[in-house]
Amino acid sequence: MKFLFDLFPVLLSSSPSSSSTSTRRRRSAIAATVLQIGWLKWKRRKVDKMMWVTLAIIAVFGGATLALHDETFIKWKPTVLYWLFGAVIAGGAVAVPQERHPRDARRAAAPARRVWTRLNWSWAAFFVFMGGANLYVAFNFPTETWVNFKLFGGMGLMLVFVVLQAVFLARHMEEKQ
């Protein structure tokens, strides 16, 4: 349900259509995100930081698209979001200091640390790739193709990447004795 709740504004803004319908859909996506946050606040539930970030990005890029009547801004929105994810993950990988363990414990933890470091960097690289792929499709294909790529291609690539990460992690898991 959370996935559908998070995806609701995207679905509202993703259908390709005429210019006037497209404008209404963008306004609806902004309003839907505001309503979702209002609903969570009313129910006294925590609003994820990512939902606040999504609202800010939708409001800025969707608002610029509506105000200037230029789809360029809304086409940049997924890239900005992907690159922000990548930067946060890469920044976390760089900024988090190694645990301070006795020398023997550090040696034992080193393989696990290397696995998680590779996993973090692969996620950062994936989000950088997704941002670039979004720009490539957005500015080299018709808007209808970009919308379909954003909705279905992005989810498909994410699914494939998650499965590959699971295979990678499975190779490094130890069976419980």
C-alpha cells in the first residue's frame, strides 16, 4: 500500500495527452502530494523525508513547467531526484567512518565492510546512470516515449538492479549454524 501511496502523484502526472490535459495532470500531481502529506499529518503519522523532498521537487519543477509552459523542467525532475539519491548514498559511503574495533575484530569485519561498500557504490552508480538515461530519453525521443520510459522503463530497470543486488548479496551470506 505504501508503494501505491507513493506512486499516486506519479500516476496522475504520467499519462501523455493534450497540452491542456497535461497541465491539469501536473497540477493534480502537485495537489495530490500536498494532500498526501496533509492526510499523513491529520492521521498523526510520520511524513518521510523523501516525501518532503518529492513535494519540493514536484513543486519546483512542475511549477516551472506550468508557469513557463515548457516541458523541459518536468523532464529534468526524475534526473534531479536520481542524482540526489546517488549523491546522498555516495556521501554516506564517504562520510561514515569505519567502526573502531580491536584489531582482530576489524580483520573479521573487513569482508562484510567491503561487501556493503561495493553495494553502496553500485547503488550510487545506478542512480547516476538512471539520471543520465532519463535525460537521454527525455531529449532524444517524443514526450510520450519519455513518459512510458519514466514509468515502466524506470521501474523495470530498478527491478532488474534489485534482483542483481540480491544475487550479489546471496553470494556473501553465511548460513546460520
